[in-house]
Amino acid sequence: MIRKLLTLVVVLAVAAGVVIEVGSPVWTKTELGGAASDAAIAGAHEYFASHDVDAATKAASDAAAFRGAHLDELTFASDGQVHVTVSRRAKSYFLYKYSRFKAWYDVRASAAATPQ
């Protein structure tokens, strides 16, 4: 009886570890979507207010950093939209050590906003 219970506990622990390891990039991608949106809105708002590219970049970078992301790219379209790309490495306890899986854990998200 104890052996079966111990086996069940080990199997559940391994299953939970797999779910956490594989689900981490998915969860990070969801979080980055919000960070990218916030960064795009902040950059668009600052650019509309000041017409200063450096100030808009700093506002977008600060908004991304507030949500735990890094601003990778910020571009201004001719139609007034601000496009941003943010990134963050998803947590991994095991798979990130292998080069085949690194791209899965280096998560990026993009968003665009127009000045309001």
C-alpha cells in the first residue's frame, strides 16, 4: 500500500514538473502580450505629446520593464502607429539547458498602438 502511494506521489510530481516546464513559455507569452500592448500605448502617447522619438522610446521601455519585459524594437509607421516588440526568457528548470529548446523559452510578443 505504501509503495503504491509513493509511486503515485512520484508520478504526480513528475507530471506537475512537466506541466510547469512546458507551460512556462505559454504563460510568459500571455504576459508579454499585455506588456507589449502597454509599451506600445506608452510610446504612442509620449510621441503624440512630445514628438520626441527618444522620449517615446524611453516611455515604451519603462512600460515594458514595469511588466518584466525588455523592449527589443520600437518603430513608427507613417500612419501614426507605434509598433513594439518585447521579450523575456521564460522560466525553465531543465529544458533551457539544451540548445534545441532555447528558442521555445526566449519568448517575444509584438503590439501596435495609435496615439489617442
